[in-house]
Amino acid sequence: MTALPTTVGATRRGTTTATPPAAQARTARPSERHDPAADAGGTPRVLDRCRALVRPALEETVGRLHPWIGEMAAYSFGWCEVGGAPTVTSGGKGVRQALAVLGAEAAGAPGRAGVAAAVAVELVHAFSLLHDDIMDGDADRRGRPTVWKAYGTGPAVLAGDALFALAVETLAARPGGAGAVRTLSVALGDLVRGQADDLLFADRPWTGPERVRPDEYRAMAEHKTGALLGCAAGLGAVLGGAGPETVAALDRAGRHLGVAFQIVDDVLGIWGDPRLTGKPVHGDLRERKRTFPVLVALGSPTGDRIAALLESGAAPGTAAALIEEAGGRSAAMAEARRHITAVESALAGVPLAPGAAGELRSLLAYVVRRDV
């Protein structure tokens, strides 16, 4: 098992002496160039390969934080429990990390060229989740308390701010870092715009001319989720030496992938198995979230009845059944597949290294398949 970051031994207000990074056990690094044989293992193997390449650098980077903040960061990544005790929990699938590594490999560079991009994007993603959980009032993520519930709201905000600053520092230290930071800043601006729209959606009526429309949702999802996925692939390509056309195509592909990813998350948020999602069944309905299946169903003949159930918060199971009967679930999956087709078109429009291009495409089926 890869060693935990040096900050994991820290307590809330104090510090314990940690083993120096050079002395920590490290997982052997995989081959830094794409191995075509990996395709036989499918998407999980692709994700594992990229995570194994990125993890040491991510740990080393997080290890530079203040010990208490570093502990919160390690907790958010699933590396430790509150107080710093090492643990092994799901820290996510690592899709953004994989996109950055594969973006570099698609440009013909070794995977290590995209590691700094992967680390920076992963740090920004973690920062956004810490703040997102606070704004949404989410108490659990991946089957355990969110950082703000475990450590407090103020500390979680501080940890998120520190992760963002660390992401900027990570890119700024690279050759051509100014351009990479600008790219990350644009993506972050889009992410904030999407988050703002998502929050404002909650105050709009379920029905009538002011209700949230599916087109508005698509724009929100591209900004909130797609921008960072596009940034990951594009930044990896930039650090891998790709030209502007290839970088733009990978960014566009990542944005479409993000919309598909978000919509599948919406489906899981209503009908997903809690043992797999780590969230309660019908959780998004209980929280009255304006998700894509709901917005489609609200435009159906049974929309008023669905709206009444959502407004009252009663019988989420009945609401879920009505949303499915109204075509919300099937329309959501069709929309996700449409964006996956757009990803394919973007990838087909530029020359990419064949092995990495194949692994990029292997992520597409994963996005729409995730046990929905």
C-alpha cells in the first residue's frame, strides 16, 4: 500500500513527528508510457495505473501543508481518519487524474509529464468538494462524514482555501507555469459560475415560466463539472507539448464528458444503490435538488403532481416512481449518451497517440455505466 502523507500523524492543534517522505514506502511506479496490454484490463486498470502514477506526487504535495490542514486534506482523500489514523477508504475513482495523464500521453509524451496537471486539478477538485458540501449541507460523502461535519465549517473552508493555493503553486513551479495557471483559472471561474447557478436554481419554483429548464441545467453542468474535466485533459496535453488545436479538442471532450458524468450522478442520486454511492436512496429528492431527471419529468403531464411531492418533501419513493414513469430517468441516460457521442467526435477531430486515445475512449463507457 502506498504510504500516507507526512501530515497524517498530526492532531487537530498539534503536530507529531512524521516519517520523512524519502523514508516512506512507496508503491512501485508503473511504466510511464502507455502499455497497450493495459486495455485488456478495461477502465479500472486504466484508472489504477494513472492513480498509481499520480499518488506519490499528490502525497508529497499535500505533505507541504500545515499539519492540521494536511490532516483534513488527507481525510478528504480517504487516506486517514479524524485524528490522523491511517485508513483505506474510497477517495474517488480518479477520473480527473486519469484525464491529465492520458492528455499528456495523447500528445506523445510520457505519463509523468501530466502528473503536475493531475495533482493541480485533483487539489482544485478536492477544494471544490469541501466548499460544495458546506453550501449544500451534505453531511456524508462516500459513506462517511464530510470534512465540515468531521472538523467544523471554518476548518473545512480553510482547508479548501489551502488546497486551491497549493494547486496554483504546483502549476506555477512548472516551465510555462503562467499559461497553465491561466488555464486553471479559467476553469475555476467556470466552476464557480456553475456552482452559483446551481445554488440559485434552489430558489426557483418547480413549475411555471420561472422554473429551471433542461437547457439551463446543461450549461450549469458544463461549468460546474465539465470545466474541470476539460481542464484536466487540456492541461495534461499542454504539459505534454501538444499544440493549441489538440488542447482545445481535449478540453471540449472533457466538458462534454463532465455533463454526461453529472447527469449520471443525478440518476444515481435518485435511484443509486446506497452501498455503492455512499448516499441514502432518493437523497437528491429529499434535498429537493433540481437534477436533470426531475427537470425533464416536471415538463410532463404529471409534472404538477411531482412538483407537489417535491415541495412537501413527502413520499420520495413515490416521487421517484413518478419521475421514472414520466421519462425522467430514460431521458437523462439518453442525454448522457448524447454527450458521450460529442466526446467521441472531439477526439476524432485531432491526431492523438493511439494507445492513450484508446484509454481515453475506455473512460466513456465507465461514465455512463456506473451501476445505473
